[in-house]
Amino acid sequence: MSVQVNGPSPSNPITPPSGALRPRLAFVGCGYLGSTYAACFAELGYEVVGMDVSVEKVAKLSQGVLPFHEPGLEALLKRNIDSGRLRFTTSVEEIAEFADVHFICVGTPQRPDSDGADLSYVEAAVTELAPHLSRKALIVGKSTVPVGTATWVEELVARHAPPEAGIEVAWSPEFLQEGFAVEDVLRPNRVVFGVNSDWARGMLYAVHKGVFELAAAEDRQVPVVACDFATAELVKVAANAFLATKISFINAMADLCDTTGGDVTLLARAIGYDDRIGPKFLRAGVGFGGGCLPKDIRAFVARAEELGVGDSLRFLGEVDRINARRRTKVVTMAAEMCGRVSGPAGPDLSGLKIALLGVTFKANSDDVRDSPALSVARKLMRAGAVVTAYDPEGMATAKDVVPDVIYAKNIPEAVEGADLVCVLTAWEEFRHTDPAALTGLVDHARVIDGTNSLDPVLWTGAGWKYRGMGRPAHG
């Protein structure tokens, strides 16, 4: 339809059906996505209610307690609860009465029986909400979904909502980066509106007026892409597929550098200066993880197969396989550095103590979903190693996923007596660690830099043998 900057200045602005000066907002599903958006839009001055079926989660959020780690978010949560602009509930009836716009923020995990996305949470959210909507309202999908979902949601609404209410549907995908989510909501690099009517489009502009006002005050621009449903649904999965491809590409180059003696960090820097490529997401390492990229690219391929265009996305299967091989690569490197041979069953690491620095899938998060670090931990333990780990934020969640790892209180405790140290999450704490202070704690001063974030000269100067991912060996 169109691309605009900071929204229009309509001569006849949309009046919210509730009669409020600004649209009243509800966020259905108060996990990472919903609670982040709820707190941030309350910070922008909107009246907001977050709704979740979990009584325990709602109780914690209502007390200003964030059930996950995200820098800066808990302060916003507490401040806006205290101001009265933000509250949480388990009542569908309450949000139906209150809100003009209902954002669907529930999870879309991979189905247990296939690579496709499980839309049961989306279906439950819509079918439970729709019958209680007695006046005109807009249901907006934010969850990452297969193309075609928004039209299906329209059909659900038509079956379950009172016809006289005139409920409409839109799709506005989220682009949150864990660790930077507050900035991504308050200062987005773009917003996308998938709409079927001028009214829905106007409502979404009204909902984002606070975002545009903040941008104007800071002399920034926020591109607004107004488009059809299919385009809006494809934007998020296409972006994630592209990022995953870029990460796997540089990791494939790391394998070539290992074979030829090249340095992938210099290679990445050289190609990143080309503005057609850019430097971001070109750090070779143990690969991507988390709750989005792995399952999203698999669901993308699965949906393409359903639509008869699977050949067009078949390359994403290799992107996924390259990513999986990075985790095995660390185990192979560990065996090589420790002088262990590999048999038909793989490396034998029996009797070795290996310390892992990092268990989350990325820094500035406590998220361990599909974490490369925990995958490496499992593989090392299967090879016979005793694994000790430390992470600034993720150990409580990691203990539930991989309980057999020994979790340490700090870096020195984790590395004490280690035959090998593996840095697997790019926390600043690890990058700034003094290697000389650790030399006397380990049994053997050997380090695998699975994030390529350490300074090889500094570590080898402190007596360590250093191996990076796609970098020449040092020491």
C-alpha cells in the first residue's frame, strides 16, 4: 500500500470506540513479547491491560516482578504499574470491556510432530476473546506466524464474535531483540501494518502516535510500511531467515578459514565494509539459537512446502544444518586441544573437566531456549567430560534444562581445576576477564573462544593456548 515516515497527520483522526482520547490497549499473552510491549506502551502514555491465563505470571507482573531478564524493562514495569496506566489480569471479560485494540502476543512454537508452527495458542486467544467483544474493536496479531494466518484469524472472528460488533483484524509483526527490547519498542527502526481497511490503518496509527511523537522529539524517523496481510506476515519470518542465512554463511567461511589458515574475523571485517553486505551478524561462532530463529526458519520452510514452493526455500535447510554443526565443532576442537582421539562414536573426553562460560543463547538475556552453549554442554557430557558452567543471568533457567551440569557462582569457581575453558556466550564480563588471574586456577590453560570476542594476544600473553572459530591457533 504505502511507506510513510512517522505517520500521517489525518484531518479526521480516528476516535477510539471506547471514547477515550487515546486507544485503550490490551496485550493477550504476557510472556516476553506481551509484557515488554505492555510496559513500553504504558510508558508512552497509553492505558494498558496485559492478560494471561497464568495466575502465577499475572500475580508476579502485578507486583512489578519480571519473570525473565531484560535490561531496563523491570523499571518501566514498576513505574507504570505505580502510575495506574498498566495492570494485569486473567479475565478475558475485563479486557473485552476495556480495550479498543487487542494485541495477540502468544507463542507459536514448533509443532511436536513436524517443523510447522503450532497455532493452537493463537486460536485459543482469539476464540476465547471474540465472543466477549460487544463493541467495535481491532484484533492485531503480533506473534510470528505462517503466511495466511491473518485471514484464518478473520474467519475465526467471523465465527465467534457478535456480527453487530464489527470486529476487524490486522497484523503488525514484532522485531524485538532480546537484550535490547525496550529500545526496539520505544524506538523501532520500522513498524509494519498489515490491514484490510482504512479504519484499521487509522487505529494502528493512533496506537503508535506515542512512538511517532517520541521520534519527532528526538529528531528521528520511523518508517511505516502499510501493506496487505500476507506481506506483513512474511516480513518477520523473511527477516529472521535472512539473518540466520548471514550467520550460517560466516560460520561456513570459518570452516574454510580453519582449513586454509585464514582468519574469519578479518574476512568478516573486509566483506562487511561493502555496504551491500554490512558488518552486522558476521561474527563467526557457535551459531544462533533462542526461541525465534531456529523454529522460525523451520516453520518458514514447512509453510513453503504446504504452498507448493518448497524448492525456493530449500537452502534454509542447509542454513539450519550448518548451524547445528557448529555445536559439534566445539566438541571436536575440545578433543584436539586436549590431545584426545576420536573413534567411531566420536571423541572420548573421559576424565576431563571442562568449564563453560555462558549458558544463554545470547548475552543480556536469561533465555536458554535452543541455546548453543547448552547443546555443547550435553555433547561434552555424552563424550565423558565433567562440565562446570557459569553465566551472569541464565543459570536458574539452565538448571531446569540441563541439571547434570555443575553450576558455579562465578568465573573463578567455574574454571578451577579445568582442563579446558570454553567461552560460549558473548557476555561483556567474559570479554573483560583478566586471563592472567585465571591461569593459576586451571589445570591446563587452554581456551576455546566460541564467540570470537576475546583478545588472542592478551590470552596467549598470559600463558594460554587459544583457539577461536575460524581463526589461527595461538599459543
